[in-house]
Amino acid sequence: MRIYVAGRFTHYERCRALMDALTDEGHTITMDWTRTDEFGPDGHPKHTEHGKAAPTTIPQERLARHALNDIQGCVTAELVVVLADEVLTGALIELGAALAAGVPVWVCAPYRWTIFWEHPLVTVLGSEQEARDRLCRPKQVAA
């Protein structure tokens, strides 16, 4: 299945871990925004201030390219998984793009905090683990 994983930029490691698990299961990630040129060889963001993204240090044309690539990843996916928390910012844009394109969205959140969770294409899951359980086969334990 073609999947896009959305989440808060500062939770890139959590999103990356889910994308890696999905890839290991044979799924295709339509756009891995955690491994763009905004990340250094150590896997961490290059442009941060006080642990948060610092877009003012990134050239506007690169930001525009990343925004276009992320939206393309959403609209070409068969499923968008949103790792929700109290602050989503860009992930809400990605959710909107997916819904506008008719792509189903799974929101991993233990609570409802926006009317869009009620959209017919949205499924709210209680946790990220529930998404993993639905998309990944259980690992066999050696006897």
C-alpha cells in the first residue's frame, strides 16, 4: 500500500520509525519528509533553534519545494496516517490535502479535538500502536 505519514516536525523520529516499520512490511512511503536535505548526515534537522524548526534559515524556494512534495505525497497515497498530538500545524494541511483528494486518513489520537475527525474518510484510532497492528504483520517469536 502507498502510505504518507504526517506528524509534527519536532516528532520526526517518531514519524520516521513508523515509516521504517511500514517499509519493512512492504508498504511504500510516498514522501519521507524526515529524510530530505533539511536533515543532516546524523539524521537530525540541520535548521533548528532551541529544538524547534527555524524556517527563516532555510531558503524560500527549498521550503516551497518541500511543501509541494509533501502535498504530492498525500494526494498520491492510498492512506495517510496522522500521528496527532495537541499541536499539528502542517499535518493538518496534509490531512486536508488528503481529504480533498479522496484519500482515507487514519488519525492516531486518543481524543477528538477537531470537527474533521468526523469526516467520512477519517478513522480515529486510539493510538499509533493500533495503526501498526492494522498495517504490520505480527512478528513471529522463535521457538
